[in-house]
Amino acid sequence: MHKIENILIGIALILFGIASMLIFNYTEWGVFEVFGVISPIVGLIVVIVGAIYEGKTNDPKN
């Protein structure tokens, strides 16, 4: 279940970065430019980690 949550959080960060760049173009506030550059990069990292990471299992055989 954590795998899906991580992927969805990563997608949300990517969309937040796109929205931040649109807000920056409208308001010219520098903080939105920083969020617009950092958020998609962090989002991609979270999506990749969420897709690869298996997590801990409660199965005693593993």
C-alpha cells in the first residue's frame, strides 16, 4: 500500500511544481519559483523510489 501512496505523493509534488511556476509567472514572487524548480525534482525522486521500494513484509519466511 505504501508503494501506491508514494507514487501518488510524487505525482502531487510534480503538479504542485507546475502550479507554482504558473503562479510565479502571474505574481513574480520568488518563493514560487523555488517551489516550481524543487518540487518536480523531488516528485520524480519520490515516484522512482515508490516504484522500486518493496517495503517490509510481515511474512516470517522472508
